[in-house]
Amino acid sequence: MERNTFANQRSFAGEKKESMHRRCVDHDYTQSCIYLITMTTENREPLFGVIEGRPDAPTDSPDYPHIVPNALGQAVTDEWWGISSYYPQIEVVAFQLMPDHLHGILYVRAPLPCHLSRVLSGFKTGCNRALRSQIGRPPVPPVPLSVPPVPYVATQSQRNEKSSHPSHGQLFSPGFNDRILFRRGQLDRWKAYLRDNPRRLLLKREHPDLLRVRRDIVAAGISFSAIGNIELLSYPDLLQVQLSRSLTDDQIAERVAFFLDAARQGAVLVSPKISKAEKAVLNAAFKERLPLIVLQENGFTDLDKPKGALLVDACAEGRLLLLAPWPHHNERITITRAQCLALNEMARQLCAPPVS
């Protein structure tokens, strides 16, 4: 959306609501760019297949977590990889199907004749054709045949009744989430995120309390949203990591050694990880698989999860807790000095001994 259009419509939009479907203001969605796209099924119904494998299997093993698509899931996969046949300006870089959603990376190499949303609307139309072709047919068992088929698509009238959008009743929920590639190395991280998605789902099923967002967790009189091991808050030795930005490299090395020694002896390190020195301490402790509590400025959406495979593993193993005192926001903002001070004060209160 252009800036002037955004400004003209803003006064009529009402109160701003949390949404993962907003488009980036001032970005031209017809020009060359790389996008990470996410779409979910209506009501997050698991319509596309089942996840198989073991979370601890090596990445090159046939037991590494992966989806076994049913007929509808395979049709959706074919539609995604076929986008380039309709829009030769687009290269399909990667795709990951999940039982109730999908992630895909698209590279717009040359200017499009239409907005990217029109491209994705066409993709959905093709998927809806596949949905209609399956209605009334018996379930097709996925491959391999030893896997029981996932519960299949309801009738169209049933889907309309269940839909939170009564006039909608389509395979996918309205809209889509897009992330725009801005930084070096971001594409490799996106690809790793897609590959790791099935494994994260299996870990979440095995450790539901450690990998889901929990609300209204009260500690030291402060209410947080949290992901990870809540029990870390009850450890007897919580040690705050608050270090000046002015420390030299030698001083940082000394502080890293001090905090690592304390953590090895049972302390749980607590910090918002803001300054260079604080990041050095927590990164070193993380590499040694020591327990950490990290406070962050941005909150969590209901379906949020730790960012990256290493953080997922740390939460699943019970050695990490992420705490957010404030609501989630989509905008990229720079943390303020007041917020830094507030997070450090919260860390101090969490580590303070209880008043007897």
C-alpha cells in the first residue's frame, strides 16, 4: 500500500488490531523481491496430511520428521510449484506443507503485471478447485499405506457452517502473511525454518507446555506472556545479567567467565540481553546448554513459537524461558531507552530474594 493511501484510509480504520496479514506500507508488491508466504486452512483444520518421523533423527535419515501428504495436500503442493507456469516472473524457491498450513518462498525476478496478492488469490482458486474435486469422494490413504489416513474434508455445507466467515467457506482462511527479505543471510534462515517445521511440530506435541504461549504468568508481581520452562522462575538462584555498553573486550571476557562459572554451579541467568556484553554472556551460556531466562520487548501471538531450531530445542529441553511483559506488535521498532531500563528493572525484581 502506498503511503498516501495508507494515510488517507487510516482515520477510517478504527482501533488497530493485532494481525499477521497486514501489507508493508510503502512497499511495491509488483517489483522484484523475495517473500516468505504463510497461509492457514480455514479454522486450522489438518486437511493436508500427517507428520511422520522422530524429532531426534538425523537430518539425512528417512526418519527425519516430514509430512506425508494426502490427495488434497499433494494437489496444493502441485499448485504451489505451478505458480511459475502462470507467472514466469516468479521463481518458486522453497515450499513446506504442514497439516493445517503452508510456508513458501517466492522470488519475484521481474515486475509483475499485478499485485502479489492477485497471484496468491489465483493459487487459492486452484486449491479450491482441488477441494471441490475431492468433496464426496472416499478418503484417499496417504503414502505409505501403513499410515492411517487423516480425517478428510467435510461437505461444503458443513464447512460453511463451521467457518468463522459465513460467506467464505473456502479451503484457506482469508488473506496471507508475508515477510520481505531485507538482510543478508535471511534467505538461508527462512529455508532452514521451512525444513525444520515438521520437527518443531513433533516437539510441540511431545512437550506441549514448553512450546506453547502461556498468558498471565505472574512473577515478582509482574504479568508476562511466556514460552518455555516456567519452572525456571522457581529456581533458588536467579542471577541478573546487566552489563554496561562501555565495557572493553577484556572486561566482557572477564564477565563472561564469571557468569558462566555461576551458571555451571546452578544459577539461572536472567537478562533482556540488550548490551553487547549481555549478549556475549547469554550466548556463551546458551552454547554450554545452561539454563536461561530471557526478557524481550515484543510479545507473542497465540500461535507464536521460539524463533529458530536452537531455541526450539532449548525450550523443549527445559533450559530456556522467554518472557514478554508487553503485547505483540508487527512493526519493526527500535527498543527505547525507557523500555531497556524497564526490562532491566524487571530482571532485577525476578532475581530479588523473596521478602520474608
